[in-house]
Amino acid sequence: MKKYFSDKYLEFYYYVFFAIMIINQFLPSIDSNKVSIILGGLGFLFVLPKILLTKYTKREAWIIAIIGILSIVTTILSRRQGLLFSALAIVGIKNIDIKKCIKIILFIGGTLFTIVVISYILSNGLDDQLTSTRYIFGREIQVYKTSFGYNHANKAFALYSTLVLAFLYLNYERVSVKQWISIIVLTLGIFYFTFSRTGLIVILFSIVYYSVLESKLYNNKILKKILLSVPLASVAISFILPYLYVWGKIPFMEEINKVMAGRVKLSYEFLNFFKPTLFGQCVDDLTAYRLQTNNWYLICDNSYVLILSAYGILAFLLCLYLIYKLSSIAQEDRSKLFVLSSFCVYGIAEAFFIIFFVNFSMLFVKDILFKKTDEKEMSFFKCIFTIKNIS
């Protein structure tokens, strides 16, 4: 019985947990709530022994305890599980090969995504799809918004983008011209049916960013600083744009808001109504908002605004700190900087940044939390309850 809780098995349990969470993200939207609860509970059963039975230093154990308490409190107050399961992924990641996790995303996520899309096409076809009005190049046009079986077309493209970024990370510096062409053609094809402008922009940004990172331009000190600033700049832009829009003295802000499908204005409305709290709040109940404004529609597609409003100031500051630290560390590893910057830019217009099974760039937090040290390691509870040398 003891062998089933050895380091080898604990590592295996974590990969099973991670695979379950990937399945949860890439499944279609049918009965998603019931299935998510079941998969979430199953995943928790696998990751719990990994967290509790792995040996840590006192520093690591206290970090895990603090992150755990914060995530539980914010989950209760926000009524959202995103941060909780992402926290489980992070605190359980010691002694785990991150590349194996990303391979799980590519294999299981890619397989599920392909099955879901093909099943949808076989069942519904691609003709006579419902169209939607969108704003681009200064005018309104009718476009396809095909979700391919997911609850929204943008989610379908976001999952596709995750697969593309996972492939590029795993094959960094080894991507052939044919593979680049295939990615571009497939991206344009999926964009045609989903019309996810933010997704297309991120993929195109990623391609350009990748090219610059791998060119001699990266040796230019000024350009290198600009490239390294992209993650934090993405957070800053998320809060600057809404207030510039409301200020109303910059002509092109209205155009930016239209191109982003009203996201800039909605971010301001969200920040204005849901005042940030220390540990988060429920932002899904719009009863009070509707009574005060007579407006029935309010949604936040900006990851950073959502983290601050829903999960609270402490969670937001922790996220900001981790982005800053990862940006500093990633300058020594361009592949990590590439995916971190790509996901941070995506976070400006989509709300999945806090979901680390989609935004896998945050798995690199392992390099911050679990550093190599000669300090004695003990089980989690021994570290917490042993009063001795906490540094």
C-alpha cells in the first residue's frame, strides 16, 4: 500500500489530475456544469495526496498554505472555482515536468478539440450558419460566429490558440516553414467561421513576436526592454483604456471600443460598479446593477479587470507579482517569454488568464515557488507545525 504513495505515484497522480482538468476545459458545452463538478471532484481526489505527501522546505510549505487559504476564501466569496483549481495546479507542481503537462494539453486537448469540431461539422455542417453584426475597418459587416460545439465562438478560438502556443513552445526554434504555413492557413480558416478578432490578433502577434525573439533584433537593448515589458504592459493597458474611453477626449477610443466589441466600455462599467474588495466578491449576480442602471447586459472579458473585481485585490497583486517575476526569469529563456507575452496580450480581451490549464504560461511559476535548496524537506504538516527556522 505504501508504494502507492511513493514519489513516482504522486507524480503520476498529478498528471492524471492535470489531464482531467484539460478534459474539463476542452469538452463541449453540453451539460458542462454537471460534468465540470464531477471532473473537478475527481481531479481534486488525485491532486490532494500529491500536495499533502510531497516533501517541502518550510518556506515552500508556508507559501502553499497562504496560496491555499487565499484561493479558498476567494472561491467562497466570488463563487468561482477558476482560481482554486489553478492554485491546486501550482501548489502541486513541485517535482513535476512542465513540458509533460504541456504535452498533455497538446495531445488530450488537441484530440478532444478535433473530435468536437469534426462532430459539430458532421452534425450541423458549415452552411447557413447564423451571422452576427461586427465592426471592422470602419464599418459594420455580417460575419459567421460559429462556436463549433463550444458555448461561444471566442472560446473555440481561444482553445485553438492554446494548442498552437503549446505546439510552438514544445517545438521552439524547430518549427519548419511548412508548419508555419499550416498554422497560418488553419488560423485563417477557423477565424473565418468564428470571427474571433482578438484570437486572430494574438496569433498574428505571437508569430511576429516569435520572429523578433529569434532575430538579431533581440540583441538591441531598447527593443529587448520593450519585448520584456509586454506582459506587464498588457495589465496596464487593461486599466488605462477604459478610463481613456470615459474621458472622451481621444477620438480613436470609440473606434478601439467598437473593434473590441465594446470590451473597453464594459471594463469601465465593471470596475465602476464592482468596486474591488480585498478577497473578492460575486460578480455574476447583476440584480443590483440592473436596478440601478436599467441595463441588463454587463460582462467582463478582460482577465485582469475580472481578477481584480471578482477575486480581489490580494489575488490581483499576487498575479501581478508573478507576472513580473516570470518576465524577469523568462528573459533567459525566450520560449517562456514567448508564451507568457502571448497569453498576457490575450488576457486584454479574454477572461481565461486565471485558468492555468488554458494559460499554461503560469505553470512556470514553479521556478519561483520551488527553488533548489539544501534546506531540510519534510511533509507539509510537519513543516507547518514544527516551530523551527521558518526562513
